[in-house]
Amino acid sequence: MNKLVGLVILGLAAGWGVSRFMKFRGYGVEEKMKAKAEQFKGRVEQAVGKATGSEKTQARGVVDEASGKARERVADTAGEVKKVEDEARDKIGEIKAFARAAIEKASA
């Protein structure tokens, strides 16, 4: 039981650190936190299943952890797409400003 409590505390501390890092990056924060929580839930279920001898609980834990990892990869990809979209939007704004300045200069 002490291992389980330690695991829960460690997971919460790690989750807090991850959330601070994710907010700094600014992409897919909420979805990544959900994915990390799902992975953590799966690891806890596996530990509980192992401690109680329940193969069914262990199996649910494996499924939850794998699902969380897949969800995290989707969030990573979505975050990268959002980042590229933002960069493209910024470049388009720069091109528009350059074109406007060139038109004003040519008409003056």
C-alpha cells in the first residue's frame, strides 16, 4: 500500500511539472494532460491488479496506459500542426505588410 501511495504522489508531482512545461510551449496542453492522466491511471491499475492478483485489473491497466500513449501522440501531432499553422499565418501577415508597403511606395 505504501508503494501505491508513493506512486500516486510521484505521479501528481510529475504531472504538475509536465503541466508547467506544457503551458510554456502552449500547444495541446489540455489534451496532453488528459493523455498523461490516462497513462498514470493505467499504471496504477496495473499496480493494484498485481497487488491483488487480479489479471483483469492488470489488463485494463495495460489498455488504459496504451490508450493514453496513443492519445499523447495524437496531441503531439495536433500541437505540431497548430504550430506550423501559426507560423504560416505569421508569414502571410508579413507578406501582406510587405506588399502594402511596396504598393504605397510605388503609388507615391
